Amino acid sequence: MSTPTIPRRSWAQRYHVKGIGWTVLMLVLLVASAQMTGVNVGMFFSNLGQFTNLLVRMSNPAWDYTTVIIQPLLETIQMAILGTTIGAAFAIPFAVLSASNLIHNRWLRGLTRLFLDLVRTLPDLLLAAIFVAIFGIGSTAGVVTLAIFSFGMVSKLFYEVIETIDMGPLEALESVGATKITIIWYAVLPQILNQFISYFLYTLEINVRASTVLGYLGAGGIGVFLQRSLNEFNYNQTAVIILATLVVVLVIDGVSNHLRRVLL
């Protein structure tokens, strides 16, 4: 009985030349990028004292300010929910039109994806500035901005999930002459519903944080109060706003994790 031969590793495999080479290349690119963009790493460490000083000034939150920010915080949550829901609703048909396993017309699929790429190209701050100029200062501009942002994000995630579904149920319905809408309703949506809910809640969590920043441009929500506290150097009020936003994000994350355990 012959003894099985153990395959010998090459010199490059024994000394992990490939991994080390990629690591060195990434470090070289990182250093070169820092030099080209004028990033001064030493400045970060030299100004570290100012950062700690800011944290110390925020370490004593003004808890009585909580009653002031409850209403704008609720407005921020409402903006995020409305924007995410509207954007996700519009994303569903566009995601279907972008899926290569459902739409075989390359021109239609390509144009739809091009449109989605254009939507994702626009930064949310630019959209907020445009809609504040159109609708004026208030939550309307924020909701429209978050809806467009959610539309671009969810549509891409959604059609990528659609392209990974099991094609067996679709082929079975096609063989009995089912319409395209029937196939999507009974064979596509049941397979992607759990992932869609997960992506929806993830986008909602992002929009809660984004709506805080959009308030700087007058798009409503708690961001207006955040800007005011920073401009007036009331960092104890800033700490309350940050902690309140953190609580909302943690609640959304908890709900998302619970729904994943229930649905998956």
C-alpha cells in the first residue's frame, strides 16, 4: 500500500508572499494618497487635547433640555419614516426592471440602471439644499431628500437580491402561462420579503442619522437644534441631542434584529 504524498507548497505560499505584497502595496497607496491630498497625521495627535476638552465639556449633559428636543426628535423620526417608506415604495418597480433574471430587454434594463446610478450620484446634502430652495425651510424638503436617497439605495440593494432568487418557482408559473405580475407576486416577492424588510429598516436607521445633518440646511428636524447648540457653544445641550439620537438608533436596531429573528 503506497503512502499518500503530501502536496508541497511553493516558496511563495510558504512565506505568504502574495499577502505581504498586497499589504505593502496598500500601505504605499495609503501613504501616497495622504501626501497627495495634504493630510497631516501629526496634526491629529497634536490637536488631540482639543478633542478631549470637547468631550469633557459634553460630559455634563443638560438633561432639562430633553423636554425641548422631544418634539423636533419626533419630527426627525417622522421625516425618516416617511422618506424611507416613499423611497422604498418607488424602489420596488425600478428594482424589478433592473433585475437581469426578470427583464431580458438589455436596453430597458440598462436605462433603468443608468437612471438609478444618476440618482445615487447626487449627495443628500446637495438634494437638501435644492429642495430647501424649492419648498422653503421645513420638514418637506427633508422628507423629499430622504425619499430620493432611500429610493436610490434600496433599489440597488433590492435588484441585487432579486438576481439571487431561485428561478424554479418562476419557471413553474411561466410553464402554466402566468402573467408577469402574477409571477412577481407569487414567485419573487415571497423569496425576497425578509431581505426587503431588513434593508428597509437599515435604510431607516441611516435616514434618522442623515435627517439630523440635513437640519443644518434648514430641512427640519432636530438638526436645527443641533446646529444652534454648536453655534452657541452649548455643548451640554449638544450631548443631550446626540444621546437622544443614539437612543432612537438603538431602538430601530433592536426592532430590526427582532424582526430578523422572527422572519428569517
